[in-house]
Amino acid sequence: MTPPRPDRRLARVVLAAVLMLILLPILAGVWQTLRAAAGWMPAIGATDAGLDAFRELLAIPGLARATLTSLWTGVATTALSLALAAACCIRWHDRGWPLRVLAPVLAAPHAALAIGLGFLIAPSGWLARAVAPLAGWDRPPDIATVNDPWGLAMILGLTAKEFPFLLLMMLAALKQIPLSRHLRSARALGLPETHIWLTLIAPQLWPLIRLPVLVVLAYSLSVVDVAMILGPSNPPTLAVMLTRLYGDPDLSRLLPAAAGSLLQLGLVVLAGAGLMGLQRIIRRHGPHWVAQGHRLPGLAIATRIAAICGGAILAITMAALAVLALWSVTWRWSFPDILPAALSWRFWARAGQIAAGPLTTTLIVALISTALALTAAIAWLEAEDRRATPRAPWAEALIYLPLLLPQIAFLYGLNIAALGAGLPQGVALVTWGHAIFVFPYVMIALSDPWRALDPRLPRAAAALGAGPWRILWQVKLPVLLVPVLTAFAIGVAVSVAQYLPTLFLGAGRVSTLTTEAVTLSSGSDRRVTGVVTSLQALLPILTYGTAFALPAILFRNRRALRAGR
């Protein structure tokens, strides 16, 4: 039987759509930021190009400290998350429970997790209440456990979210290498377990997780919502400082803000270049080090301790989510009581009054943006199948581009470009902005299961006379329903967590649960904050639950389809 000729028409359509709706808007945003940084923004009367914007930026008090704090917290978060994920991967790779534990952690938005962590580690938080009887405290201690000048609380909050993500990426990447065979062969030679992973598994694993690590690095260097909630305040991190500049009533401050966005972009590029330089050094000297028979002393103990710390961070994360729920039903909770003196559903009864508008907007934006991103991802993967060629490296970079660039480097410029094109600011523009960031995560979640589909199934359908579209709808999508729904749940979680796209593209007039949560975190009633952030965390968790329950109901008599194979 003659194999079918590759069909490139769908690939061209999908590529054109992605270029028009994702790449070109990002480039337009960067271009507008460059123009503003150069002093050219006719809309506010700035028509004299020059370096004045950079001079104004350098004159801002605390800029150097903010830049160094951003660099420190970003690099420290990435290194700590990578080390914990690697240790936990070594210890837990052959166990099934980590995936079940990671699901709610990955589903919880960054802001909700950061606020819950703040409720946990604040001077009046749950941990301080637990040790108050031992320490003799009758009032909250004067200890800067949140918003500390070194950014330690921020590093903990980011690590609690990013380390599970990297661990999930590692566990998924292990399926692409012959792990069991390598371990058996190396153990037969009497090599220690951790040495096997360092010298044999890690070199194969690193290329598969390099892009996710770069994504974590870029995000940690430029995050805004977590930095506002847990990070230093005087001065704040660079991204927070720039966000405040963009919101300044004095429109002339937009120019140094744009210059600062380029500084933020340069910071991310510098850190990424440093990581690639470290990779090159290890690649050059690593084989010689291994050939000489060297070993790292204490590596096994360090791995065991790191895995214990990873488990502790997961426990802290679950406790942070629990304390959010507890505060939402609290009526009176005085320090140093370990539990509330009285509980009440009064604030939940007022949830409609408190958060009905933001909840509705969040649902609309999340569902539409995720549906658009999922449609684009399925079309992209189907086009790859029809072309019968693997994804090119440039295409992989295109998918990850929105995650590798700091959002503040192009979002305000994208807003200016959208206004110049006559696009109104509102829910539609915010939905488009969310879809730009949802699409990469949906592609990451769906690519490996799609490629793992048994090729005999579509071939058998084609042999029976089914066309490519019928094969897609009646063979591929039913078999891949579990991965498709999981990708949809991930997309909803990503959309719910978006802060800067909502703030910039909505011009402050589009309110979601995330923008409300960040606003409330600055000093509102903890009970109201608990209700809003609990709603914010519940939306992705319920979506994940639906994604796992729906196939079990639809395919209750088909075990293989319930497993997503």
C-alpha cells in the first residue's frame, strides 16, 4: 500500500494563524516598548528621540537594589527549584503518588498560593501561633517573615510553585529515555544510585528539561503578583517598580518605565546566557571529570535531605491552601489561638456580592482563551501528523517565546499597538492576551501524549476509507480525551493565574479574581481575602477534577480509554 502524501495545507494555515495572533503581537509589543524607551510616544507629546528615558530611569531611587534583588530572587528560585526537583525525581520516580499530590499544587494560581503562604508564615500566621506557647508570645513577634528585604519569603513562595512544575517535567521526560535499562546496567557495575543519576541520567535528561528551566528562570526574574504579595517593598523588585511606573498618573513616566522594561529584558537574557554558559562549561569538563573516576562526596546524603525538603515544601503548600479555606470561614481568630474561636459562613454567603463580577469575568476569559489555545494546539499537532515530519527547532522556540520573554517587556507595548489598531480595551483584548500565554502550556501538556498515540489506529482507520478529518474526530480525539481534557484544565489554571495581561490589556477596567486577590492582599480583611483566593484556587482544581472524572464516566466500560491510551 502506497503511503499517503504529506499534506502541508493545514500546517501553513496553523503557522500563519500562530504568527499573526502570537508572534507578531509580541514583536509589535517589543517594538512599541523600544520606541517609548527611545523617547518616541506621540500620544503623550513625546517626539524627541534620545536617551532621556534611560537617564530618568537611572535617577529613580532604589533602582540598583531592585535590579539586584530581582536577579538574586530569580536565580535563587530557579537553582533551588531545580535542585529539589532533581532530588525528588531520583527518590520518587518509580512511585505513583507524586503525580496525585502535584495536581492541586500545580492547579493553584501563584497569587492564591502566595497569599496562603503569607497567612501561614506571617508574624501572626499559623506557624507563629503554633510556636507561640513555647516561645511565650502573647502578641505577634516583630520578625519580618513576609516582605523581607532579602526576598526570602518570595523565594519560598516561588519555589513552592516552580519546583513541582520542574518535577512534573522531569517525570515526563524520563519516559523518553531507557531509564530502567540504564539503572540495571549501572547497578550491575556496583555504582552508587546518585552517581548513576549524575553521570548517566542527567546528561540525557537535561536537553529535555532545558526549556522548562529557562521558562522558570524568566518567570522568576520578572514575576509581579507574587513579588507584590511576598517580596520586598522598599525598594521592590524591578518588575514591581516598573508596574507602578506604568500606573503613575504622570504620563511622562511611561518613558522611563519602557526603558526599565528593556532593562528587565536584558536581565532575563543575561541570566539565560549565564545558564547556557554554565551548561557549556559542564559539557566541556564533565566527561573528563567522569572519566577520571571522580565522585561528589556526600551526594547521596544531600539528595536525601533535598528530597525531604521537597516533601516539606509540598506539605507547606498544602497547608497554605488549607489556611486560605480556614480564613474564609473564620468569624473570630485572635492571636495566639491555634484555631479560630468561632466559625461562620457569613462571608461565603456574601461571596456573590464580593466577587460575582470578577468570578464571571474570570470564567469567561479562562474558558474562551483556553478553548482557542486548545484548538490551535490540536490543529498544530494534527498538521505535524499530516506533514509526517517532526517539529523543527525554530517551531519549538516559537511555542515557548511568550514564556521566555518577561511579560512586562512587551505587554504595555502590545496595549499601545492594539489601541493604534483600533482594538478596544476590554474583555476581548484580555482574552486574547491570556490565550498568548495559555497556548504554550497547552502545547507542552498535549505534545507528548499526541506523539505517543499508537500509529496503527489512524492507519487502520485510513485503510477502512476514513479521511484525515474523520480520523481526527472519531479516532484520535476519543482516544486522547484524557490528555486533551488535562491540557484544557492546565490552560484554565494558567488563564486564572494571569495578572499583568489582565492589568495592562484591560487598562485596569477588567477585574478578575487574580487582580482582586492581589489588591486585597495589601491589607484587606483576611476573611474577605480568604473567600476570594479560595474561589481563585477552586476554579482550576474543579477543572482538574472534571478533566479526570469525565473520561471515567464516558468510558466506564473501556479501561484503556479511561487511562488515556
